[in-house]
Amino acid sequence: MTSTLCFHNIGSRVLTMGDLPKDQVYRMKLKGMSICFSMLKAALCGGYVNFGVFCLYGDNALDDALNTFVKMLLSIPQNDLLDYPKLSQTYYFLLEALAQDHMNFISSLEPQVFLYILSSISEGLTALDTMVCTGCCATLDHIVTYIFRRLSKVTKKRPNQTPDSENILRILEVQPDIFRQMLSTVLNIIMFEDCRNQWSMSRPLLGLILLNEEYFSQLRQNVISSQPSEKQSAMAQCFANLMDAIERSLLTKNRDRFTQNLSTFRRDVNDSLKGLTGVVSGTDMMS
């Protein structure tokens, strides 16, 4: 609890700083925010206290700390999150901790805040820092898993109806492009780039596919049709094998099967693309 109070107090002081010259912004502001992010992450993951009892005793320390984090985050230009490596790591590590254990907080955020976070995750998926990229995959997996399970419960109880209290579900309906873009990005990296963390990429990919089944079908057709005629059937078989025996669930057994299928899919796609000349880029294939 002391750590969350310290975070709130220090973070509030950092937020009082006005505009700073570009060459001083990290030393005077962003470095302090990075330290605050590390403090909050340590408090959340250290197992020092059961945060679940805070509301029972009317203790607002955690809520104050989380709200201060949101204010700090919104004060940072999104480009700076990746331009400063230490800030990148502390932010994305903290975000992963929040997505793992505090999805109720993330799901209740205002739409513009949640979209900011999703946009930062989308940027982090293509980061050169493997640790940042891997953290973004884990965070995205927690978010899409939460959304998928919430949607599954809503469908069972009240078909074709989304509860008004779920901001995160309304955003999915109003702004579906952000998740579609991340689906396209992850699939493109796995198929056409030097994917250094394939296992991590596989975990959110299944959830993204299940949340965007029609869009995934469009992507698949675009990739297949972009191949030379003699390669199209082989590429179609690659996609068929990817989803072979995959159920519409995010249970561990189904996830593991998908991860195994994805390894075979990546190998077969690379074999299919070998020897081709004048092949369009992966991004063009996805569009």
C-alpha cells in the first residue's frame, strides 16, 4: 500500500511540470515517469498485499495510483513510448501486469484511454526490442481473452445484446479496425518476417482470429489470390491446416493445438514462397 501511495504522490508531482525543451524532456519528466511505472509494477506483482480487499475497507490507494498512471500515460506523446528504451520497457511491463491481474480496471477506462493503450500495443508489436514485443503479445492476449469470454457470456445470457456497463465491448463494436489491424500485423510478421518470438505471437493470434472471423477470411483470401496461380492451392492448404481441429474457444488445449499448427503453417508458407521472383510484400498481400 505504501508503494501505491508513493507512486500517486510522486506521479502527481511529475504531472505538474509544464512544457519542456525536447532535450530536457526525458531527464526532467519521462525518466521520473519511468521510475514511477517500475514502482507501480513492483507493487502490483510483488505479492505484498491483497488488493482485492481494498474496496471492502474503503481504501482508495490503488484506485488513486491507477488513475494517476492513466493521467501520466496520456501526458506522454505516443512516439516517446518507443523512442526512449527504458521508458518503453517500464511502460509495457507495467501494462502487462495490469492486463494480467486488473482487467476490470482496463475494461472500465474511457474509450479514448483504452484506444490509446491499444494503439501503443499495436506499435509495440513491431518494436525492435524483443522484450517489448513479447510483452505486447502477452498484454494483447489478456485483453482479447477477456473480451472473448465476456462476449461468450453475453451471447449465452442475452443474444445480440451488449451490456452498457462494458466500455471495452462497446469499443469493439464502434472501433473494430484497431483489432483487425493488429490481426493483420501479427499474421504478417509470422508469415513474412523474421519472427523472433513465434510462440508469444501465437497466443493473441487465435483470440484475434476468433474475434474477427470474417476479416480473417478476407485476409486469407487476399493472401491466396496474391500468389501465382500454380501456388494458390498450396497456400489455401496452408491456411486450412492452420485451423485444422481448432475449436471456437480459448481453452489451454485448443491454444496449444493452434500454436503447433502455427509452427507448421509458418514452415509451409516459407517453403511455398521460396524461389518466387517479384513476389509482392506481405503488407500488400494483406491489403
